[in-house]
Amino acid sequence: MSDAEPPFTIGIEEEYLLVDKATRDLVVDVPEFVMIECQRRLEDQVSPEFLQSQIEIGTQVCGNLKQAAQEVARMRRTVAEVAAEHGLAPIASSTHPFAAWDRQKHTDKERYNILARDMQAVARRLVICGMHVHVGFDDDELRIDLLGQISYFLPHLLALSTSSPFWRGEETGLKSYRIAVFDELPRTGMPPAFDSYGEYARHVDVLVRAGLIEDASKLWWDVRPSARFPTLEVRIPDVCTRLRDGICIAALYLCLLRMLYRLKRNNQRWRRYSNMLIAENRWRAQRYGIDQGLVDLGIGKIVPYAELLEEMIDLVRVDALALDCLPEVEHARKIVTAGTSAHRQLAVYRKAIEDGADRQEALCRVVDMLIEETVAGL
């Protein structure tokens, strides 16, 4: 490992769903002018996603979190302005409250045509959106070492981000139903453990030589070494409806990686736990979000999420100060107190039902809340 500290640059990608403001449903045929105008204003920082009703934005390589936050705010605002010109609106939610997946159309691009052909109904169900955070490392061996250690904290990040409690108009009982949909794809979930970058590269090469994947970009793990950039990319979070919540999760991820780097620099490391154990916390985060606590694997007991969060904040305080993002990290306390997007969606829906609305009207009110919160404070 190099003696020089990694750059800890950061990039954030968010995916949004486009809804018709009149019907609140997903728009099936997005006017081509929407993407043309978005790309005119944002250039290569915006792109179509697998489904026509999705749109993805991505920051440039940012030197610090505040720069990344400003970029995401600008791009959310731009997408919303362009969409509004056509009676549409973006929602930062990992599922739509009532849209039917079998009505959606995938984007006519070669990579998406191949995905649709290979994955069939599994791909057609992907009416889901996420947030990806890249943190820069110029040392491949370090990327692989931290890949194995950061996995412990992935359920903690998922729990804070949940925004997908509905699917096709039904309460799923899960705070992140997106994870259930995404897990139908191959090569998803927790990453395997590798002892070196060479071992990782050999495994990828087996899949490539067998013709199963074109490259490592087809590994859709919850966290992965990016195939395009010298980064470690976390993919487990739901996209957060409120921008501040998403920036908080990006800050936590960034600081956790720096904390793990500090341990390594001092010839220490975070204890490696089996995927079997971490997967139990992943399920609890998917099912309950922050409501029922996660297992502290060191003591083997379920601990309330608020207590685990305080431990995490203490762990990364020095890193948050060094990276000038302590307020963004500490915002996690407000998420725990006020709830995630999933909590607010369910509250709006249930209040509407109590007030006499039928189910469809209640779901439309949820969409209205998502439209408003996606651009609040930008």
C-alpha cells in the first residue's frame, strides 16, 4: 500500500422515476425532447436508464462532499425543470407507489436490449431506482481490502435510505422492496471475500472468458470495485427522496472508508464476518429499515439502530472532521428521529385512508409528496 493517503474523491449517481403530473402514474413513452434538453443542459452528466420512465444523473469527480451535494442539487433541479415543461416530474423514490411494471418499455440501446433479452421477466420488473456513491482510491489492492471490510456496514446504510415500501399499489411490509426486486438478478447481493486484487481479477476473467459477462460492470454487488473508475462504489442504498438524506449517506460511506483506511495504516483491520451473518442484518434493514435494530455481530445481540448510529458517528468523527462533513454525518440522527422516505410515504397513505380517500387517491397523495420532496430546498 502506498504511504500517501488516498484522494477520497467522491462521485454520486442518482436514478429517478418520471411521473405524469396529471395521473401520477409513470410515464410510459417519455417525449424524446426531455432527454435531449436534459443532455443539452447537463451534457454527459445525465443519461437514460434501462426503462424509458427512468433517468440517471451523475456528478463529476468531486474533491469533497459539499461540491458533490451542490452538483446533485443542480441536476435534480434541472431534470425537474425540463420534465415540468412536458407535464412530468421526477421522483426520487426507489419504487413507484402503484405503477405496473408490465406496462413499461425499456430504452432502445444495445446494452439494454441485451439485458432485456438475457434476463427476460427479471429485467422487465426492474422498475426500481437507487443511489450509487463512488469513493476514489488509486490502489487496487487497497480497494479489494476495503471491499471486504466495508461490507459490515452496508445494512446500516440501507436502513437509513429506505424509500420503497410500495409495489403495484400494495403495502409490501418491507421498507426497501427495491432490494427484493434487484436480488432476482444474478451477481447481486453481498460481494465475496477476496484476498487480493489478483484473485478478484482471476474470478472476473473466468466469467468473461466463458462468455457470461462482457466485463466487471456486470457485477451488481451491493458494493464493488468500479469497472470504469478507480473507485469503490456502494450500490445498496435506496435513492433518498430528500437530498440531505442522500448526502448524509454518502458522507457516512466516505467517512467509514477513511476510518477503515486509518485502521489499515496502523496495521489493524475491521473484523471480517461471514456473508451469512451480514446477510441477516441486510434482511433486517430491507424489512424493517431503522425500526427494529440490527445485530451487533461483535456481541451477538440485536441493538436499537439509534445506538448503533451513535457508535458509527464516534467511529468516524475524526474522519468527518478531516473531510469537512461532520454536519452531514450527524444529519443521520435527524433521519432516525423523523424517519426515512418509506416512513413518510406510509404515513401519507394511511392518513389519506383515515380521511376517507380510496386506495388509488391515497397512493396519488403519496406521489404528490414524492414530487414535492424531491425538489424541496434545491
